[in-house]
Amino acid sequence: MELGNKIKELRTKNNLTLEELASRCELTKGFLSQLERDLTSPSISTLEDILEALGTSLAEFFNEKKEEQLVFTHDDYFIDEREGYKVSWIVPNAQKNEMEPIIVEIESKQSSQVMNPHEGEEFGYVLEGRVTLVYGEQEQVVRKGQNFYIMGDREHYLRNDGSYTAKVLWISTPPLF
């Protein structure tokens, strides 16, 4: 880890000059300049003094927060081939989130997994083909470009009665798959 660059970022974020920080820490401007260029290293107690003057602590300073991934590609997907259909988790580890977006591809004359009644809601958008939404005793055909929104209070699943594979973006809350 390059301490100097991180200290310089904190100093500039706090709108401090080298001279102002040096005065607050009772260090020389030259020492801080060398430190920011990683030409020297501080003792732990000196680093604590610098960080205190910058409004942070050793723990916060060394806490490397990993940037959260915002955009996902096909390379990030986890795909599970099941009999008659395929499920692609399009957001890695979505099961830990409040909603779970997946893409379900259902082969001709096949069905998705039957979802038992549960708390929560589900949304589906047909990307390709058409499916029959079976929701309790009701059945409704949903075509490409159409969507459905249901509560999870009844047994439900998707069935592909067509001749081609159907593809559906399916989002559930809480995660179910």
C-alpha cells in the first residue's frame, strides 16, 4: 500500500496545505512532502498523529473498501442448466440482496420450476417467444414485450407451449432461486 498517496488525498480532501498539516502534527513540511512521495515512512505513532489531524484513524485508513460492482456482463453470469429450462443469475450473489433478477430460458413444451406460495412479489418480462403464466388456477399467455407482476401467495410457474425457446427476465423479492 502506498501510504503517501493516500495521505496526500486525505490532506487535499481536507483542504490543507503541507504547511498547515505540518503545523497541526508538529512535523516538518519537508518530512510530509517526502512521506507523500513515498520517499520515507512514518512510525506508527507519527502516522497516528497525521491521521488524527486529518480527521481519521488507523483503522479507517487501512480499511480497504472494495468498490461494489455496478455493471455486469455475460461473463459474470452463473448459469444452471435444468431439465427443460435454464436459469441464468445475471447479478452475482443476488441471493444476498432483497431482489433476485434472473433470466429463464424455457425450451419448447417445457415448464419452469414450480414456485410454492411464499411472501414476496415477482415480475417477469418476456424477452423472446411466449409463455403461459400459471398462477394458482389462472392461466395467462404472456408474449414477447409483455410482462407480468404477481404476488407470491399462490403456486405459480411458467410453461412454454410454443415451438421455440422462450426467454424471460424474472425478478423476485425475496430471492427464490
